[in-house]
Amino acid sequence: MGLFVFLPLVLPLTAWPVARLAEQRLHPRTATRLLTGVAAVMAVCSTVCLGLLMVVGTAQLPGNPLPDAWSDPEVRAAVPHDEIAGRAAVPTLCVVAVVCARTLWRHRRVRRRAHRALAGLPATQVAVLPDATAAYAYALPGGRYGAGGGRGPGRVYGRIVVTSALLACLEPAERRALFAHERAHLAARHHRHLLAVRLAAQANPFLRPLRTAVAYTAERWADEEAARAVGSRRTVARAIGKAALVSHGTAPPPGLAALVPPGTAPPPGLAALAGLPAFAAPAPGPVPRRVTALLAPAPTPRHWASVFTTVGLAVWCAAAGTAVSAMSSANAAVTMLFILHAATPL
């Protein structure tokens, strides 16, 4: 097993270069899927590594429930380990498990609260909140709704929540851009990408740059889908910029990937929806970059970058790091199983 058991803990550093380059050079759809996949695989591998270190560490503790043969000197000599790292892995793994479980529980709880808060509104895909002060919009996944009302097969997954203050400041074409943007979030299940990278960043802090990158590329993905739906990139860019300006000083439910500075409170009953994408964004920040990208020609879909380019080299390095991380954790796990099985009496 050797040092391979420690590699998955630090190999997420190989994904850092691709995080920023993917935002700028890859198609947003490709970048979102790539970064989410890399983050998820590396987070799982690092968690497996912590689990193996925990087994090694707890086998040396008196009174542990593991078989006595697992702490045999010959087994300890056959399994390279650091006693301090093994014991430190126990509380670390517990913290990771608690934090991730709390995130999942909170994510489900706030979604249920939001749906209950909207229960009094018509069961249409677009839910308009009569709020003349707070200007924001976001995609709320869950359930199937249609523009004609009601739920059923073939309906759009989730609802679009928008305030009357935001609708009042947008032209009809810009409203269509807003709705197309939020529908793209729902259709592509962007909340799942955001939740996955959030859990990955909690499992391994080295993956936090990927979480930030996916939050941006998911918005860019929705921007491109909205531009394709309305047929005008300039209209979407104008809608984004106008929404950012009017949302200054107001606040959507905290925890949505909402891009506005804190201010007034959201309508009662709408709790924070962590990991759900929102439409408006503050400046400075992602908005100028999104508007600039929309005013430029549409990006060309490319599923894999050439290794002879800067972004291609970064992507291949991240892919190699992910593959090595997976192989290292698998090798360490298999080796550990064989050794502990041999040491355990029948």
C-alpha cells in the first residue's frame, strides 16, 4: 500500500489549474460536467483514504472493537502507517461525515419549507411573489409543473420563483430571457452539480476552487441556453445587467447562488435554499464576466480539449490526477483488505 494511501488527500491540488481555465476556455456545459465529475471522484477517493487511515489508527487503540490480529506487529509492519495520522483520521472522518450529513439534511429541509411557502400560489411553473422591494429570481427544483397549471408527466421539473419588483423592471424580451435562464437551471439539474461540488469541498478543502468554478460555469451554461432560446445574446446580457442593477440593496434567500449583496429580508417562509442557482448577481463579480461572454461569439461545444493548448494541458493534468487518485485509493483499499483478511482468524 505504501504512500499511495496518502496521495488522494493531496492530489486534488492537480485540479486547481483547470478550475479557472475551464471557466474561460471550455464550453460552460462541458466545464460544469467535467469539474463536477473531477470533484466528486477526488472527494470519494480522499474519504476512502481517511477511512483506511482510521482503520490503521484505531487498530492500535486499546479497547477497540476490531479483531486483535489486526494490531499484530507483523500486520503493522506490513501496512505502512503513521500512528499520528491514523489517530487524527478518526475525528477528521467524523467531522466530514457530520458536515456532509448536515448539508444534505439542510438542503432537503429548506426545499420542503420553500415548497410549503409557495403552496398558496397557483400550481404553475412560474410563481410570482408580490414583493415590490426585493428584486430576485431563482429556480426551485422539486415536483413537475407546467405553464398551463397543475402537475403531471412531461411537465418541467421544479418552479421558477420571481418577485414582481424584478419583473417590473424588465422588458418582455428580457423577461423571456429570465425565464429561459431559470428553465435551463431546472432542465440541467444544476442544483445537483452545485450540491455535489459543495459536498466534495467539505470532504476535502483542496476542492473549494472547483466549487467556485462550478457555481460560475452553471450560470454561464444557463446564460447560453437562454441566449439560444430567445435568439439574442445581447438581450440576455441586458437582462442580466439590468437585474444586477435593480437587485442592488435587496437580498434573495441566502444560500442560493444568488448574486446580490445583503439587504432586505426575503418574503416570510422562504428559507435559504443552499445550492440553488439564482438569476441576479452583484457587481463587481460574476456579472461583468457573464455579460462580456454573452457579448462575444457563442462558445463552440468541445467535449475534450487538445493537449497542445493551455486549457487542454490543465484538463489532462486534472484527469491524470483524478485517475491516479482513484487508482491509489483502490490499491490501498484492496491491499488493506487482503492483509486484514489474512490476519483475521477464521
